[in-house]
Amino acid sequence: MGLTRASTLAACTFAVACSGTKPRPVEDARSGSAVRGDADAAVTPGSGSPDAGAAPAGPATGDAQIRVEWRDVPVPMRASPGKTACNTARAPAIAPTTTWGVPDVLVIVEGMPADAVSIPATRIVLADCAFTPRLAAAAALVVESAVDRPSQFQVARRGAITSLDKLEPGTPRAVQLPIAGHGVAIPLEPGGVYELATDAKQPETAWIIAAPAAITEASGAVIVKDLPPGAHAVTAWLPPRSGATARIARGTITVVAGDLAELTLDLAKP
């Protein structure tokens, strides 16, 4: 009986000793919970970040596609008017596409940025008794020769970009051009409209506009980028050349920020 009581006492003592491991303090558990809570807060959207939930800013400008067309162009304007002094075919006044688009037409969009499409400097080449390109918008101009002998051409200021429908005769000035590979710089006044002409009896011409402007591409269209939203006046101008008179078409396009607006101008309308 005494042995049993002693054994029981020993067993109880052993059990207490085994279960006497120091328990984890309550504050440790709370500390761990706080760490997890901080981590959750760090990845939770809207946790105090100033940019959280803010919508990205949209574009402040829009683009405009201008198409110039002319249906039923008179045959004489589509045909070569004859031969140059070099016995090469003269280019027609207009070369419309099969869908009536008119390439090589000047396009002016009111409010277009100065660097939108204008080229800071343009080089026009005189070869085979004709100029290439025949139309350009530029702030500076160099006329270069591709002829194996010295040649001559004339340059005249024919008016201003604000009055394309009222060109002036101007005062032609003769310019001597060296042999191939050399060029001559032609001074331009901002906003001026200039005509180059060969010294032939039926001269070939080129037109230069010293202002922000675009030239329609082979399709008869051109895209003007980065325009401020709102209504913009648009002018399309086909210069006089190859014996044909000038043509002008006007319209208005409304530009929306972040979008492409479209406008078609018809040169057939007076």
C-alpha cells in the first residue's frame, strides 16, 4: 500500500515535470499578429498611397487625317503638256489615283504645331530640266544641281500663306547654279510663298511655302498629328503648274483628344 502510494506520487511528480515546459507568452502571439497585419496593409490597395486608384491622364491632343480628292479631272490636266527643254515628258498638273485622291497638294491646318510636318530645311534638285519635288514646305531651302554644266533658274516671292488665292506676279531673280553636286541656298521669309522656274520658254516650276504645312502623299491623304482639341480650319491648295491654274478647297475639322478625326476636301468645287 505504501509502495503504491509512493509510486503514484513519483508518477505524478514526473508528469508535472514533463508538462512544465514554459508556455509561449501571450504578447509574443500578439506581436506576430501585428507583423502579419502590417504585411497585409503593405499590399492592400488604397492603404494611403497618394497614387492609389488614380486614373492615368489621357492624351491632351488629337490627330487629323485630311484627304484631298477630285473626281472627273479634266483630261488636259491629267495629260503631259509636252516636252521639256531636255526632250523629256513634262509632268501633268495633277495625277489622281484610281479612287480620286490627289497627291502633291499643300494642306494647312489652323493651329498645327510648327514641327508637326514641316521640314526645317528642304533640298530641291534640278535635273532633266525640271525640279524635284515640285512642292515643299520648309523654313530653309537649298537648290541643288544634277546637271553636268552650269545652269540658271529664277526665284520669286509670289505672296503670303494667308492669301493663296491672290498670288502676286513677284519680281523674279536669276540664280546661277554650279555643276552637279553643288547647291545654292535660297533665303525664305516666314509665311512667304515662293516659285522656282527654269529658264525655258515653257518653264518647269516648283513651289515652296515657308510655313507649317503638309503635303498629301501618293494616296491623296496626309495625317497631321498633335493638334489641340476643337475646330480647325483646313485649306488644300494645288499650285498653278504645267499650264493649269491653281485650285483651292476649304473646310473645317473637329479634333478630339486621343482620337483621329477625318476630313475630305474636294478640289472640283470652286
